[in-house]
Amino acid sequence: MKITKSNFVTSVANPKNILIDDKNQIAFVGRSNVGKSSLINMLVNNSKLCKTSATPGRTRLINYFLINDSFYFVDLPGYGYAQATKQDVYGWQSLIEPYLINNEKLKVVCALIDVRHEPTEQDKQMINYLHYYQLPFIIVATKCDKLPKSKVKPALTKLANSLKVGVKDVYGISNETRFGKDELLTKFEQFLAE
């Protein structure tokens, strides 16, 4: 798959406004500082499409980006931000759940996890949640460039074992070096074709 066009469509703060139309969707979910916005920017070759921030917890809305005029990348609110208020956390959950459960256009959820760290309890809860509702998902292991090349494959295997998923369901990626980009886009193409 080659992405030649991408543009921001809308942000949604209320579950009633969740966008479901005739186009398929690929969603990105993960901890607040795992690099969701940076990943989307790298995949579409546009560093300004998604707002990125050094401060975790900035994505508090569901953000929709139209790709190649044919499907959406959907950036979901980050979880696990330590300084979020209980009201913030409830607000994010009340957005993410209705989006995931009532969405017949959702083709795959990319669960992003920092390859350098053990998955958090919230990461594991998200994976269990996706399993429970039988939602198609893959693990995207971010920040692979922060490890020596020889350590990447063992780290991906360790991550797969920790989350009880197959190694083939874990995709290593680097927003800096673009490592893993083509493989991930090819996988998206397969999901969109189903």
C-alpha cells in the first residue's frame, strides 16, 4: 500500500458523534506517550497531520484522518496518563468503548506498546478487552530504533509472550528510521481487503 493523500476530517468528543460511514477504519490505541500521533504522521509522510506533543495525554478526542480518499486512520485517546483526573479517564473510556464495540467499519485495532518496556497493566487490560470482544488487532511495538538491532527480535518475542499473542501478530516499528513501515502498510492492505 502506498499512501499518497491524507487529511484531517474531524475530532469527536461525544460518543453520539462517532463517525461511521461507508469507509473502513483502522484504529490506533495505546498509552499516552507511546507515539500514536508520530506513527500516523510517519505512515502518511506528513509530520504535521497529527498534532504531536512532548506532554503525554494530549489526545483526548477521537481524531479521524481520511487516507487516499478511501479509508480512515482513527487516533483514539491515550490511556495511562498519570496526571489525568478521574473525570478525564472516565471521559476517554466513555469514548473508546462505544467506538470499538459498535463499529462495523473497524477493520483492525493497532495496539501500540513501547518495545523497551514491559506492558503495563493497562496495556494488558486493553489486549484482554480486544480479545473478549473478538476485535481484530495487532500489536505495534514502537521505538525499535532505541534498541540495538540485535535486540529488536528478542524484544518483539518477549512482548508477544508477555501479551499471550503470536509473534506474527507483533510488528516492530520506528517512527525515526521508518523500520517496519512497509510491512505494517502491507498488513493494513490485507485487513482492508477482507
